[in-house]
Amino acid sequence: MVRSSLRRALITAMGLLTAATTLATPQAHAAPATAAPAHAAPATAAPAHAAPATAAPAAAAPFKVLAFYNGTWDAAHIDFDKEARDWFPRAGAQYGFTWEATTDWSRLSASGLSAYKVIMFLDDGPPADRRAAFQQYVQNGGAWLGFHVSAFTTDANSWSWYYNTFLGSGNFQTNTWGPTAETLRIEDRDHPSTAGLPTTITSSVSEWYSWSRDLRQNPDIDVLASIDASSFPVGSDPNQQWRSGYYPLLWTNRNYKMLYANFGHNGMNYETNTRTSSTFASAQQNQWLINGLLWLGGSTGTTPPPADPIDPARWYTLTNRNSGKCVDARAAGTTSGTPIQQYACNTSNAQQYQFATVTGSYVRVNNRGNSAQALDVTNVSAADNAPIQTWAYSGGTNQQWQPVAEGDGYYHLVNRNSGKCLDVPAASTADSVQLVQYACNGTAAQSFRLTAQP
């Protein structure tokens, strides 16, 4: 695998403008969304973080997953590895699989894989001396899930079976920059991994790759999702955008039990080595992952997912995973403009909240001191560090939140207007720190445990 600096040089040399792609076809540019007015009626456009699944595959039995990674180049890929090592074990505890990760590629052998129904490649493909063992594993019915860089190559003929036959993608061709969340169109609504998903879903933030081979022309490849035309242009750098064309992002090979996902590159501040987005911030993308893993692990049929434990008629305290402190209306305020802070838990009305359904998976979060007051992003801001307050509920999307389950009673709350998460700034553990919204990053500062109150 090419290291990050060399890969960037190769990308530049190959040309990053999407006009160069052999897969490009004309598409219309989508107009940018307009910001919701202050305390406005709910937006009718598709939300950035859409509703959870209505159905998911039922696991036939518990199974084991082994994920391989290197974790040695590109901070964004290393950070994805780190985040995956936290998210997948928690997901497994909820959905009936066990998950472990290793950098020891020597375990990629017949004996090393005998106990595992599924293997993953998080950030690379296997070294040359492990390739035959991998091919034998999947040809004998073993299941595989690969992310982002696991398909990257500029020399597909160096392992033609993997890049040209198994993946079908051939060589890396272009990438978008910077990383962005996009609207994906579900192309195969009948595949088990897409069960319960709507026609389009919103991805998490990622850098995206395109390929030298047109997967639509390969009868063995079933494209599950691709970039929706409404997403163009894709990427934030005008010199590295996709402006039109066909770009498959999720697919399977009909001859194998496998799935490939183009995502797996967190947004990063490279100067400070700080995560600015989370691969697991999209509830719909997470549903695809869980559906897909359960299918790979041997599930059959569909069954309703576990009931949402949040009762819209109950009141809950919200305890931050990092600080152990509770979400609190400052000085037990009951009027519009009261700052929402963290404070030592005391179960007072100022620390109790009701998650009243608005539409789909979105709720208004009412304070028990005055249930007409809801959590509100000040001035309908979409910016990081915008403060959170209470305000008389008026239907604004800045007053609507999506609780995304993390397991063990923890949730992160995604604002409908901004797509950002409720956050304790700088991961503070002090009392009286006002909460803000911030780019979802999967940290404990954005994770809250809900505890029902009498």
C-alpha cells in the first residue's frame, strides 16, 4: 500500500478533476440548501441524519468477526481504525456478534481464520504472502467486509484476482477533497444489507474514491448504493470535486459473501491531529453496516429491530459519558434563553428532559421545569461551538434532535438543522460549562446516558 504522502503525489499526477474519470456522465448540479429561519417550521428537505431502520436482518446465531488493519499512515485512516475499534465491539454486544482487531496479518491463514465467520480489512489489503490464504478463505465461503483504502491500488494487475475480479474496481482513479457527507441512492432495495432503508440515505463524512472500471458493466457486481445526483458537487475543494458522473460507493460481488464500503476516512485537522467528524455519525449508514454484518454472519430473513427504549412520555436525565455530570438548565431557569450546561447530577426538574416525537426519528427535547421550553441551538446557527439554550418550541429545525443509540443506554444527539452533535466543549469536566453543538466525532464528550425518572 502506498504511504499517504506518496499517494497524494500519485493522485496529483493522475489528475484530480473529475473530468478525467472514465466513468463520468453529465449530471445537473444541485443547488445548496438554504438555512432554516430562526425558529422556523420544520424543513421539508431530506435531513442530514435520517430515521433509523424499520427492519433489520435477524442473526442466525452469535458469530465472530476479525478485523485486520495497519494503522500506520494517514491520520484520517488511523483515526477511523481507532473509532472502529470502539464502535464495533459495542455494536456487537447489541446485535449478537463478537469483534476483535489485529495488526498481525500472519493470522490471515486457514488455521487463524477457522473460528471467524467474517473478516474485515479496515485500512489496507493483505501483504503478498497472505493473499493466497485470503483468496482461499472467501472461495470456501468465508465472509468479508472492506473499507475505503482496502480497495486502493494504482497497479491492479499486481493482484488481479482481488482488484479486478473480487472487487471489480481495478485501479484507483480520483478522490474527492475535503471529506464530505453525501446523499447516496440505494440501487438494490432487495439486498439484505439495504433492508428497511429509504430510496436515499445520508452518509457520514468521508473522502471518496473512484475507479478505472465501470462496475455497472460487470455482471458479477451488484452496486448497492451510489452518489445521488443531488449531491453534486462532491468535495469542498473546487480542484478536487466530482461535479457529475456515476460513482458507486457500496457494492457486493455475487460470487462471494462480501461487501465493500467506500467510506472510512474521518475528517481531520491534520495540524492538531484532531478528529472533526465521525464515520459512525449517520444512523442510516450504521443500519447498512449492521444489516450487512448480520447477513455476512449468517442471518436469514428480517425481523423488527429492538424497540427504541426512549419512551416519549417519560422524563430522563442525561449524564455525560466523559464528565459524569448531567445536562442542566442553569439556575433552574424556565424562560427562553436559559443556558443549557452540565452540572453535578441532582435529579431536579432542571435536569430532566422529555423526548417528544416530532417527525420520523426527530424529537424535541423538553425541559421538565417548563415543558414548553425545548433545547435550541442559538440563532439557528450551523457553526461549531454554537451555544445551546432553552427556547419556547416553535417547530424550528434547530430545536429538533435525533437521538442515535450507541449501546448500553448511551446516545449522541444530532441537531436537524446543522447535523452537529450536542457536545461538552473541550471535554470539560467542570460544573456550569455551557453545552454547544460541534461536528460529530464519536468522543465521550458527545455521549450521554439516558436514565428514566419517576
